[in-house]
Amino acid sequence: RAGKDLPEASLPFHRAMPSLTHMALVQLEKAGILKFLISQ
């Protein structure tokens, strides 16, 4: 992406909500089941 501008956000940051997947990953981490997460 060198030399390219960042894409325009489709939603204001203050209105962003975590997805069900994100919330499930948080619960797995709190339960001690999830130790690491690699994402791209």
C-alpha cells in the first residue's frame, strides 16, 4: 500500500460495534481457552 491513501471509513468510529465473532473470542480469552490470536 505504499504511496496510497487509507480507505474512507464507512461508519463513524463511535458507532462501530464488535461482531459476534469478536465477542466470542473475548469470552474464550476470559475463560482461559484462547491464548493467542493471529489476524490480518
